[in-house]
Amino acid sequence: MQRLISGWKLIKNEIGYRRTNFILSVISVFIAISALIASIMVLRIHDRHTNQILQNKQEQLQSRMDSLQNETRKAMLELGFNILILPENQDVSDWYTKDYGDTYMPEQYVDKLAGSGLLIVRHFLPILQSRMEWEEKDMEILLIGTRGEVPNLDKPPREPMVDPVPEGTVKLGYQLHQKFNLSQGDAINLKGKKFVVNECYNERGNKDDISAWIHLDEAQQLVHREGVINAIMALECLCQGKVELSELRDKISEVLPGTQVIERGSRALARAEARLKLKKRAEQAIKSEKEHREELREVRENITSALIPVIFIACGIWIAFLGLMNSRARREEIGILRAMGVPVKKILHVFLSKYFIIGILGGIAGFLGGLLSGFIFSRFLEGSFIWIDPGIAFLLWLIVLSIAGAALLSVIAGWIPALTAARQDPAEILHGE
């Protein structure tokens, strides 16, 4: 017990009588550990800030894309059906000049297309369109037979773009109901068949104003074209991205051989395509931001990797220098202790214990200083204060790293001065004095 007490007394005296040397050594360890912890915190805050930036951009992109998808859908609905599928032998110029076709395809084609798994089109509307003499009114009209839209079976259901025409009813264009003073609920005859006016359309300024819409089955009976249609109208779905017309034609032709595909473009379609390009630009911006942050981190990591060893070596050399200066200044005391019978091991233990204490104190102070410095440096590097919750596990790891690293640095740096002091020959020292 007496040995232990005298040993601790020697350590206390060693520290107390050379306070300046002790404090300077602690400061050296503090600087080294602070630099290490600060660099770790800067990199960790950088990573956290990078995640925040990318997450915010991703959320903004997702919000924009949700809005974009809704706007695109609305734009496409305003555009109306923009894909026209005709029989392969149909002269397109005749279709546009006559407003109807004189070649036909099976009505089952629309069901075949709906169940094909093709995701780039939806809202399939089969039509039979023909010019017909309205004998009862002595007027030529455009008769359009259609039934309810056939949904794409492989896509979520959507509200139909056009309402179906119930059997036994007719929807009249503006010129027809205005000329004959017809209104909803009135009865008319078409080729001897009675129909009730279901709806009267407003003026559209095109062929629709002289058109009459009836159910497809009834239109087929009136023009004697049972089981066939002369067109399928569809809406191109831009949720999969804009598909080139050639690819669109190829895909539809695979499902419906003997047909041709016409894409009817417009400003609405151009706006919808422009919106889709925003997604690619936003994704590219996120990718560029990520690459920039990774490059910035690599630069900071390289600087840290080069700077920290230099700081540790410089601080170690400074501690060793202070230790050698201390051992020289205390030659007489060491000589007296050796002459009194204090063994080399005890003197070595006293000096190494002092360096160990230096390491513990410097490590604790360096840990706290490094945390604070890390947040301060990050404030300037990141442009704003970034608070992160390091987590208990990470803090414990930093504390262990700080204390263990500081103790190791201090003991290694003080080993040579301590060994030099312990191995001095007391006879030579006292004789010289």
C-alpha cells in the first residue's frame, strides 16, 4: 500500500511541479484529437446533408411528377382521342374528305386490343361512321354508331372520356337539333326506326354539327353492316413515356394485323410531351447533384487523410520534445530518486502514467472540442447550420476512439523521454552536479 501511495505521490508531484509542460502536452493531444473528431463529424454531416438534399429533390420531383401526371392526363383528355386505327386498305384521304370509310374490320378487334396487354394506349372506342340520307327530314347527315368505351384490361380503370349512347336514343349535333327545333326527350325517326333525343350538343364548328350518334348495334342495322366497324379511336397513354409513332404502329399491328395507325397531334399533345421531358431533366439534376456531392466528399476525405496524420505526427513530436526537455530539467531529481533506491521500472511507470493521464484528459477535451468544431466547420462548408443526431452508439464509438487514440498517441510520444529519464545513471548525474 505504501508503495502504491508513494507511486501516486510521485505522479502527482511530477504533474504538479511541471504544470506548464503538462498543460502544453494536454493541448497537443487536444489539438490532434479535435482535428480527428472534427474531420469525422464534417464528413458525417456532409453525408447527412447530401441525403437531405437528395431526399428533398426526390420529394420535389415526386410532387412535380404527381402534378405532371394529373396535368398530362387532363391535357390528353382535352386533346381527346389522338390515335385512329383504320383498316389497312382504307384510303386516308377519303376518310378525311368524306368523313367516313368504305372499308371495314371486325368489331371484335376492339376487345382483342383491350385484352392484349398493350400499355401505351387506352380508352378504346369502336365506331361505325357513314353518310346517310335522313329521309324523314330530306337531309344528308353523318351517322356515327358507337358503344361504351372498352377499357384497357391491364391498366387501372379510369373515368370514360365519352358517355355511351343508350339503345333507342340519339345524340344530335348543333345544326340538326337547331334546324328542326328538337330538344331532349323529343322523338324522331331514322329510316323508319324511332329514337328519343338523349342529348343536344353545342356548336363545335366541325362535322359534329351535322352528326347523329346512336348505339353501335343499331347503326350497324341501319346501314346493314352487322358485326363490323370502320375505325377504332384510342388515347395514347404517356404514363409510359412518349413512344415513337413507328413503334406505336408496330405494336398495334402485332395485335391487329391488317390495320393502319394514324396519330393526330396537337398543341395539347406537344405540351404533354414537354411535361414528360421535365421528369428526365429533374432526374438528371438529382444525378448531377449526387455526383457533385460525392466529388466534394472525396476532396474533403482526401484532405483529411493527408492532414490528420501530419497533425498527429506534429503533436507527437511536440509531446516528445516537451518530454525530453522535462527529463533534462529533472536530471538531478531523477538522480536523487535512483540513489534513494527507486527502481527504473517505478520511474518509467511514473512518466508513462503521466503521459497516459495527458492522453485521457486530452482525449476527453478533444472529443468535446471536435464535436463543436465539426458543427462550426460544417456551418461554413455547407452554407448553413446542419444539425444531426449522432446517435448513442456513434457517440460512444467516438469517445472510445478519442480516449484510446489520445492515450496511445501520448504514451508512444512520451515513451522515449520516459525511457531516457528512467535509464539515467544516478552516480554520473550526482558526480556531475
